[in-house]
Amino acid sequence: MKKLFQAFFFLLAVLLFSQAKEVIKFKGNITRFDDVTYKDFKVLDQRQNQSIGVLPFGESKEMKEVIFPTTPENDFKVWYDKGNSLSGQNELLLILKRLKLSTGESDGKKTQGTMDFSAQIFQKEGDQYKFLYKKDTVFSFQDKDVSELMVKNIPVIFSVFIKKAYTLEPIQNVVTLNDLSDYEAYLRSTYTAFKNEQLKDGIYPNFTSFFNQNPLQGSYVLERNNRGEVTKAIKSENGKKEKISSNKMFAYIENGKAYKKTMSGFIELSKNENGFYIKANRGQILPVQYNSAYGMFGLIGAVAGSIDQAAKQKKMKTEEKEEIYIDLLTGEYDFSNN
């Protein structure tokens, strides 16, 4: 009996370790075409779940485990080194938080799939790090061969993500490697807007000025239209007037209350233990797209349909309002808890 159990567990182990593999192919490039260069590209893998996913592939729907060719650290470095000069003074650090693929319902022709994606990228200067960019979202797919489509799009998404970081200036808040274990918690403990109960009146051109509570210098007066909507802010100094359009504002604070600029005008910003949020629905703050994932990242397989966007936008604006938080790292809307 003991030998029978030993044989059973041996066969089980063989089956587990002989799981068919689907290897991610890092095609395309992550070349930076301006004069800025980095001497190295590193990856810090903070994924709690190291499995990318076991999905059905091909006509036979064979279950395969999606894997990196070697390790994230090595694979991204090789990919980066192919198209970039390594002559710079600084380094890039990619922090991989989540990468998880799964398949869902099928109508017999097409199957739904999702990619849970979360990553951050920093510029390393000596022993210090400065934040560049973050993406934290779930991409939706639908295709006859949805598993193949999602795996093909992994390098596409990372390529667009990294190239987006190339276009941004690093945020000047300097942190150490230890702070990167939970960078958002670190920011929450340092940003003035979280530490102070009272917010400072003024005009805030971007999210970092808001969270750091550094409004534009000078005494600005808000100008409203006949509907009471803020359209601009005006500062008069030394006989000269300086005007700032509402479209150039991230937010303004008046009498201690904050208001966030959205595509539907300004909406009040509130704060609780989870952060700053507005009470709205997606129709009020996001324009309708054919497919938000395809539109943002240019994914393979996107097909533009003839959709009545105005009607869809109007319908979305009637949906129930919810708490939509402002991402600490990017100033973008954070739907991770919605």
C-alpha cells in the first residue's frame, strides 16, 4: 500500500511539472528615440501570485501555463538592451505588481478574457528613486482564440507602458529602495493634503501641486458663467491681468472645499481613509470609446465599430454615481475598487 501511494504521488508530480507551456514572445521594441539614455533596465517582481495563468489554447483547447521565457528581470533587460544605448547615468526600474490572465464566458464563437495588469516605473539616480509612471487596470478581450490574443498583447501593453514613461518627467519626490515596497503608503504619509485637515485655498494646475498643497502663487479670483460654473481664474498684479482657463486646472479650493476638473465641469473632491474621491459615474468623467483598452493601448485585434457615441455617453451619464478615487501616483481616476 505504501508503494502504491508513493507511485501515485510520483505520477501526480510528473503531471504537474509536465504542464504544457505557452512562452511570452517579446517582439517589437522599447527603443527610446530621443537623446536620453539609461545605463540599465531592472525589474523588481512584487507579484503576490507568480502564476500568469493556465489557459486553453488551440482548437483542442489544450491547457497551457503562460510563462516568461526565463525571468522577468532577464527578459526585460534583454528586450531593452536590443534597441537602446546603455550610456546614460541613470537606470530604469520596472516594478511588476500584477500580471494575471483568465478566460470567461463564451457565446460559441468568441470567448471573453481579462488581463489584470499593474506596474510602476521609476528612474534610479544613484541610490535614490523618482516615480515616472503607473498603470493599474484590467483589460478586456473577446476573440475566438482569446488566450492567444492575450499572450500576444502582453509585450504590446508593456511596450506602450514603458514608452509612455519615456515621455514623462520624473516626480521630484525622492525615495529609497525600502520605500518602494509600498510606494503609495509612503506618499500617503508624506503628502500635505493627507496630513493636514484644512486644505489651502487656491488654484492647482496638476495633481502633485494639489497633494503637496502648493497652489499657484498670487491672489486669483474665480470667474463664473451665468450658470455658476467656474470658467477661469484671474490674477491682477502691477496693472497686469493673468488668466488661467478652467481647462488648465487640475482642481481649485475655495473656502476649504476642493473641486476637481472633469469633462463635465468641476465636481467636489471629498476625502476619507481611502483617499480623495469624487462622487460621479463614468459617463460624467470619461468620453465613450469603441473599446477603452484598445483605444488606450492600440492592442492587436482591435476593430472599430460604428457606435452612436453621443447616445451611449448620454446613457452612461444616467448610471448610478459612485466614489471614484484619484490615484496618488498619476492623478488619474482609480477604478480598482469599483
